[in-house]
Amino acid sequence: MLTRLEMPKVPKSKSTRRSDARDNEVGRRVRTQRLTKGLSQTELGEKIGVTFQQVQKYEKGTNRIGAGRLSRIAEVLEVPVTYFFPSEDEPAFPASDQEASPFALLSTSGAIQLVRAYSRIQGGNARAALVQIAEHLAEAHSAPSKKTRRG
């Protein structure tokens, strides 16, 4: 009687399944473009055949986006697939500094609306004033710095 040789099952390495900084950057770019197009996570999910929760996981970089799905997302968002990947000209942000990425900054709530409003302002003085106001608000409402405050 012939017996079948069984190959030992090799468990997949967790590192091959985990998302990494590249997945996070792709997700940020998906979110930025979705917001630019004015789509909700639910609307994008319906158009690509997934739930809004799955879109959230893609945008956070928690789940990797397969090639076919990324292609569909690019079609819906009307960008080439290459849009989701940094070009050689763009500075690479180390994993510890990913929040400084322009795409990370634009994916924060209200950022796209603020940039659109800023771009409609014609006068240079008015634009400079808006930047000053934004900087002042950011300083006043940001997390306390590690510096000790003197009373």
C-alpha cells in the first residue's frame, strides 16, 4: 500500500503577516484621498465590496491591502495605484516619525477642509494671519510639553 508523504506544516511567521510602516503609509494615503473625494468609509466600503470596519483597518494599516483590492480602491478614488506608494523623490519617514508624514497630517479630521479653505484665500496677508492663528491655537491646545513649567 502506498502512503502519502506528509510534509510537516511550517507555521507562517508572524512577521510575514503583520503590517508594517509601508502598510501604514498606504493606509494614510487611502484615507487622505477618500477624504479629498468626500467619501465616507461606508461609501468607499460599498464601492469596493467590504465593510466600513475593513476600510478602517486598511486606513490604520492594521490590515494589509491586497493588490486586487488596492487596484479597485484606486479606481474608485480616481488615482493610479502608484499614488499609494511614496516616490523616490519623497522623503522617507522612519517608523518612529510616521506621524510627520504629510499624508498623516492630511488624514487628521478637518485637515482637508482647512487646506481647501486656505487655498481659496486670495491675499497673502490673510493667509499669513490664518497660519498665525492656527499656530497659536496649536500651541495653546496641544499636549503639555515635557518641559517643566514654572508658576
